[in-house]
Amino acid sequence: MTDGSIKVEATAEMNQDVPARLEAAAMWSREWLFDIALPLWWKFGADHLSGGFHDKLGLDARPAILPKRVRVQTRQIFVFAEAARIGWSGPAADAIAHGLDFLPRYKRADGLYRVSVDSDGSPVVDTYDLYDQAFVIFALAAAYRALGRPLSLKNEALNLLESLDGLLKHPVCGYDEAKPRVLPLRSNPHMHLLEAVLAWVDAGERDVFLSHAEDLVGLALKYLIDPETGAVGEFYSADWAFASGASGASREPGHQFEWAYLLDLAGRHLGQDFSQASMRLEKFGSSHGIVNERAVFGLDATGKVTDPSYRLWAQSEWLRTMLTLAPRIGQRAMIDALSAFESLRGFLDPAPPGLWRERTASDGSWIDEPSPASSLYHIMTGMVALIER
């Protein structure tokens, strides 16, 4: 691994060094992924006896004995598919197939995917979560690209979209969480549904996927984003008004960055300009959500910090978005990207190589817990943006 850290200071001298610092950060990221993290999570994170992927690894790399959530299986399929795409020479195809082989154990009779199963595949939480359906569609797109475009994977994604449309389609826009309706409605599953259908468009499959992307962008622009501040909320009423009380005022910096990135990507695929919305999202996240050069977890509708703890995933989303929007924002985005990388690395360095610390308490101290497999998806998206910038 490359030694030394990349410190970020907004000085004229540092501005001249930004390309070199980003190159060093990209090199470090590639080595961390290719040489350490991916081999470790295939060796210890995959359940080579019972199938699928473990939910968490302790800091000794031993699997935590937990039910296997479908979102972990799908995220790990994506991780190894993305690794193959960017040139990892490890057994990515085996890892993708390993995850796909276990995925049918989550399939319900109604065409949706249950939340979790035991090691033997028996249901633990037999209900469904809209968030999880998004990640199934997303993983199928990644596997489709990596494995030579098997028609069966496309058909499964289309069938799942059809099931969602038939069972959960909201009468106004987007989707309900359950039938009968459960409130509040959430923006987060819709964000990942947008990510999922755009992944299919990236794979060259437009038609149904592109029309769903148009609908989800419309939901965000018309209902989810606060026109006063440009920030996206978390929780909504049955008619897509902001939920009452503190939940309706909740704003997460990490989600401002994710939505900013996705609207930028959607604009390129749809041939439309969503840059005003994307830039306002980034501005709200950066102006209010970065404290001590890290993205905090929670804000209120005015931008006041409500949860000063830090989560790994938000740092990665900050990194990816600053790199993506840099052509519009300029030098400030590149400097912020370096800060975001250093912040992300701050969650990796205190853990054994290939693992990470997931979150802090409100006072900034580490919470002692295993490394969740689900976060490798976030790390991968941030680092890939750095590697491919």
C-alpha cells in the first residue's frame, strides 16, 4: 500500500497539487480494493459452506452469526461485478455466481424478495422492503453486464418491476411501502430504485427502465425536494407532502449527495438538464452537513445539525458527488473530494486491513461493532469514482 496520508488544506500551493493528490488517492484506493479488501471479503465474507454472503465480519475477520439480508447479497453481487469491470483479476465471476445462486431463496410467491433468511435458506423476516427490491434490480444489472448479458437476468429484473407496479404503485407517483399502505413513505427506496433502473440504462437496456427513471426523477423534482432549500427529505405523508414533526424535517447530508449524483446521471441518460436541482442538493449537503471535514449524519430542514455522529457511507457519497460535479463546481469540488477521501480513509485506517469502522457516537468515539458487508458497496462507488475520474 502507498504510505502517508493525503492532508487537505485550502492553500494556493495545495491547489496546484490537487491532480497529484487525487492520483495518489486513486492509487491507494485501487491497491486497498484489489490487493486487500476484495480478496478478504471473498475468502471470509462469502459463506462457502451454506451459500451467499455473511452480513458482517468482526475485526478479526470472523463472520458474525446473523441472518443473511437480501440487501447484503445484492450489494456484494454489485461489488464483485464492479470489481470485474474496473480490472480486478480475482475470482469476480465466481463471486457473482455465488451470490446469484443464493438469491432465489429470498423470492416470495408474489414475485417480491423477502428481507432475510437463515443459513439454510429458511425465511427469517418473510416480509418485503421496497428498499431491498431496488437493490435486487440493481444487482441484476451489474451481473448482467459482468456475465455477458444473460437474458434470464434481464427478465428477472423486468418481472420484479412488473410486480412492484402491480402490487405497490402509488396512485400519484412512486410506490407505496406495503399494501395496505404503511406511513410514512420514504424517499430512500425511491432513490435506490432510480439508481437501479439507471444501471440498466447504463447496460444498454432502455425502454421500460428509462421510463421508470423518468417517473422517479419526476417524483423527486415535484414532491421529494423542498423548493425552499433545494434539499431532499426522508419521510412523507400519503400524498407526498413532508411528514409532520421531526421526521418530516429530517435531512441527511449523505442523501443530498446521493440524489445530486443520481440526478446528474439521470440528466445525461434522459437528455435533460437537472443541474439546478443537483447543484442545490450538493450545496445544502456541503454547506450544512460537513463538520470538522466529515459528513455528519443528520440535519433538520433548516440545515441545523441534529445528529453529529458520523457514518462511513456518507463520506463515500460525498466523495463520489464532488468528483462527479467537479466540471460544474470547479476547483472547490476537487479540494472537497480530497477532504472526503481523507474522511473515508479515516474509517478504514483504524480497522485491520480490508475492514472498517462503521460509525461514531455523537461524541466522535468509535462504536465497537463488526464491519457490515453492506458498506463495501458505498466504499466501492466512492473509490471507483476516484479511480475513473
